[in-house]
Amino acid sequence: MIRLILAIPFLALGLFMFFSEVVGFYKFTYVMNRMHAAAMGDTLGIGSILIAVGILTGSLSAALKLVLILVFMFLTGPVVTHLIAGAEVETHKNAGHEYQEVDRR
Amino acid sequence: MFVVLLGLFLIFAGSVTPTNLLMGAVVSGLITLFCAKFMGYSSRGFFKKLSKADEIAVYLAYLLKEIVRENFDVLRFIYRKGQPKPRLVSFHGKVQSEPLRVLVANSITLTPGTYTVRLEGDEYAVHALDEYFQVDIEYSAFFKMARKVEEA
């Protein structure tokens, strides 16, 4: 029961982040902006859910496995983001109309 | 590396029993030997990296804090009226080491509101959801901490 009470705030936060991700996905009109909304679920959303699951299972070995899942997510997420963003910038001829370029080199 | 692999084996195995320890030690030993013989791994390099563990721990703690903070910043843009004003900012990161450049690029991507589109040499192209996120990005603590790790 105590574990459930401890887990509920993290579960609620995770669900709220995933809900907001979907809202943001529909609100933003351009793919590169939508990716910012998607990043919320991949970071705080999944992180909170995994913390909640870790608390609910109450086992150290399960919690360590969940930490590994989070590490795996954090290592692979940026790679996919770079690929999608790079493909959009390289292939969309009018991508420059969707954002302002700032050169500080 | 042997200890890290053995730790991973035990996490996946789920329990620390003599059988698991023995199997883990054999498998981890074989992989460590393979890496040393064919992939240029040296324990000296590993211990050198380990000496920077405190700086890396501070960096990771800061990264986690920033991930949480920027998630809530992006939330504001989702629930307020109107579209954001995105920017694509190009700048020099001034970090010499290649792995640290990639680490900073991935850290920028992990914090919602900004992500790295391109990394060539020390030149970054970062997409920011709004001008709010792109202010002083090249002077952010990620770069300062990466330089500190480099100097250590």
C-alpha cells in the first residue's frame, strides 16, 4: 500500500507528460517543432513511469533493470532525433521558412 | 571493464548466486580479453576515464536537472496560445575531445526545447523550439562542464 502511494505521483506525472506530448504533437504544425514535444515523453515521461514501476515492484534487481532501460533510452533517443532532424533539413527545400536561422560562428 | 561487465551480467541474471558469479566471471573475462586483443581496449585508458568520474557524475546530475526543468518549459509552450518561434542556431562549441562533443550534442538533444541537428568538428547546429531556448546556448553549463572534464 505504501509503495502504491509513493508510486502514484510518479505514475501521474508520467501520464501527464505523455498526454502533453500528444497535445503538443497536434498543436505544433511542423515536424521539427513536434520533435520537441515527442522528447518530453522520451525523457521525463518514461523516466517517471519507470520510477513508478521500480517502486511498485519493490525489487532491487528489477529496479536496476529499469535503470538500464532508461540508460538505453537516453543513449538511443538522441541518435534517432539527429537522423530525423538531419533528414528534414537536408531534404525539405523550404525548411528554412519554418524557422529562423541564427549564425553565431 | 571486467567489473562493469560482471555487474551487468548479475543485473540481467537477477540474483547473486555462486553459479551466476562463476558464469559471469568467465563470460566477462572472455569479452574483456577479446576487446583487449582485437579492439584496442586497455585497462589503463579505462582507469584514466574512471579518475574523471566525479566530474562526469556532476555533469550527469546537472543533465537530469536540466531535463526536468526544460520539460516544464516546453509544457508552457504547449498549453499557451499561438505557435512558438523556432530557431536554428549555428555556433562553435569549443570542445576539443570528440567523445565529449558527442556527449554535449546528445545532452542538448535530451533536454526538450533544443536538439542538435548537425555536429561537424566543433560546429553545432541546434534547433530551438523558441527564442527563449536559444539564448546563450553556446555558453551553457554543458559546454563549461565538458571543458572542465577535458582539463581534468
